Amino acid sequence: MRLYLIGAGVSARTHVAAAAKLGEPVELRVADPNAETLAGFLEAFPEATGYASAEEMLAAEQAREDDVAIVATPPRFHFAPAVAAARSGRHVLCEKPLAMTVDEAEEMLRVATEHGVLFGSCSTRFRGLPHNEAVKAVMATGVLGDLVHLDFVTRSPRSRAGIEYQPSSRWFLDSRMSGGGVVMDWGPYDMSTLFDLLQPTRVEMVDAWMAKTRTGADPEGVVHDTESTAGAALRVTRQDGSVLRVNYQRANATHGEEFARAELEGTLAALRWTPFDSHQPVQLRTDAEGEPREETVEPPERDDLSIFDRPLVHFVAALRGRPSLAAIGPIAVDEFRCVRGVYDTARTGRPTVVEVRR
């Protein structure tokens, strides 16, 4: 297999580490217009072949049927190389968020479909973790009864990309480069996880809000127009026709309480877990002869994959025809449409509806 990395920064390096978990030989190609960044990558991975541009790299050799191009640039620059890679006959795995707009994402999918290649998203970093698999297993038993409501909340006091995290990458704070703040940065993971758990056929963003928290650590002299706290009321229709209400919140800078919890309420029982921490327990709360009873759900055995390994490993599994947790094709785009839908509803005050394609 040949891996074509478009962008030689931090994300590209994580995908190289993931390639070592594929169980097959991988040849590395990498392109970055920043000569210093490219040189640093090639020093770390001398086995890779470097190029000054994606166009040069994709044109250097004829595509093979299992070539994979990974778009690992800032979001503003996802669209053109993803389209170029698909047109070159290579499968495309794109970093999250997929694009800047829904129109861009749909066009990326259209071109990939036209050229017969897979198109996937790196939003799947948290799929397959033991606690999420434990939640899915309990849901499948029917022990919860009819599903009623889900709280899905992750609030951090200070973890803003471009400030506390990767402070040298100020582009995270500029919506013209990033497309948005915490919802564009973490929303793809949130929506992908919700899609994996709930298997929706329709998602309606009924109401939404977002704001930029002000702190003493805010940088001066740079564009900083992205939100750091947001939420939405979602109405999710599932494959059996049932409707589940979801309270969704995400913050990477809040003056309120630090808080991370998912709680799925059913008519017979409830599940509680920490959305993105697989080392925390999954708790099942049921009724025992009229009294509440709580027990810890035993998760499946942990594998050796990190969250950074999962997107490529899931994608290659799909490419090889094996069972996979990858977000491929229309599903990848529909997850992104929900992310953008939070922005649209927050801006307009009107509901946004996504009919999920299967």
C-alpha cells in the first residue's frame, strides 16, 4: 500500500504511526509547500519521498487500486487536494472537519463517487473504544426499554486549540482558516460518536447557541472570531422510527463547571458514561423490586490502537472489505452536515434537518 500525505504537520505524523498498525507494508509519500515543515518530516521519516506540492506528488506516478491519500492540512485547504486526489484515482481519507462548507463536502463526495474511490473522514477517532462498545452492547439488549433522552456534554475550562493547545497554530482561532471554533474542532467527533451509537435516519437541530468566552489568556494581534462554547437541542429519529431527544453541549473554554457526562435515559433503565474517556466506567442503573440498582458494565477487551490510529485503521479495513467502523461516503458527509447544522441553527434561529443517507 502507498500512503500519500497531503500536509506534513502534526496530523500527518500521527497517520504514519497508524500505518505501522496496519499489518502490511506501507510506502510513504508526503507533500507540503512549507520547506521547513517538509524537511522536518523527512528527517523524522527518511523512508518517505517528499514533494513540494500535492499536485506534483499525485502526478509523479500512476495510481494503484489501494493507494490512499490523506488530507492533513488546515480545513481551509481540504477541498482542492481531496478533489485532486480522488480525480487521480486514489482513495481519500480527510482530516476533520471535512470541509469549510456543506457544498464543498458534497462536491468532494461527488468526485470520489464519480471516480470509484472511497471517501472517508477522520471523525472516527473515538469509534471502537471499549466504553462506547459497552454502551452499544447494552443498548442492543433492549434492557433500557424505550429510549427517551440523552445528555451528551463535554465542557472544559481551558483547552482551546490555538491558545492552550498547539498555541503556535493560531489559525484555529480564525474562522476563515478553521471554519469555526469548538464545534468544528470537536463537533465532528461528537457527531460521529452519536451516529455510531444511535444509527440515525434523521437528525433535526431544533435549537442551538454558541459564544466566545473571554479570558485573560486571549491572544492579542491575531484574528480570534471562533466560538469556545456551544450547545444544541437535537431530535434524532432512529431506524425503528423512535425519536430520541439529545441535549448536546461542547466547550473548550467555560467559566462554568468542568463537566463531561453522557447519560442515556430509557423507560426501564439508564446508562451513564464519560463520552471521550474510555478509562471511566459505564454505569447501568435499573430498578430492582421498586428500588434503584446500579451496576458497572464490563467493557470488551481493550485493543492496542490509540485514538490517532483509528481513522486510518478503520478506513483501510473498509478498503479491504473487512468489518469497519469507518465513516465512508454519504455518512461522512451527513455527520459533517450535522456539524454545520449547529452553526446554521445558532445563526438563524431556525431548525436544520439532515436526512441521513444509508
